[in-house]
Amino acid sequence: MTKKRARLKEYIGTWRITEMEQWDMDYIDMESPGRIVIDKNGQGEIHFGAVDVEIDCRLEPHGESVRLGFSFEGNDECDPVSGRGWALVDGEEMTGHLFFHLGEDSEFKAKRRNTELLRNE
């Protein structure tokens, strides 16, 4: 397994969004529990509030280490949105930042969850 593949493995899974700088939990969980999902190919989705986007991830240099950088595209209340973001993982916690193209940006925090737990929240 390559070093990059090993580091990508840290990000794979379903992450429950627990906090966002710009939006409260009522909005984050408006339609369903806020989440970030990343698969083994570095693709996935982010869903919170009325935002539903697909993501395309790449590992990128960050100081002496690497972090997950991603672009996203999808919709917010049926309006097209796109942007970029980054994430860092420390054990079972993820922190990062989302930047909507020509729009808002927000820091976020998330915790690793398995699919069954997310469905039951």
C-alpha cells in the first residue's frame, strides 16, 4: 500500500457533522443528520441543511504532513453550488473548512460514525 493510499484510509467512512461555524445544529440536521461520506476512491458526499453535494478528494501537502483537499458540486435548495474545502483527521475526529464559490465559508467538526449509527440518530 502506498503512503498516499495509507493516509487516504484515515478519511474513509461516514462522518457525523457535529459543529459548523456558520450554521447551528437545527439547520445542519434539517433534512437528515449532517454528514460527510468518503469512499476508498476519494469520492463521496456532504449533506447538511438543504445542501447536498458530491465531493472529489485529493491528499495535499500541509506543513510537514498532508491533509485532504476536495472540490464539491451539487445543490443548495435546488440552486447549483460548487466550491472547495479541506479536512484533517485526528483519530475519530475531523476538522476542516468549506468554501462555497462566490458564497459563504464555514469551519466544521465531525466525528466518525458507522452507517447504522447515522441512520438511527
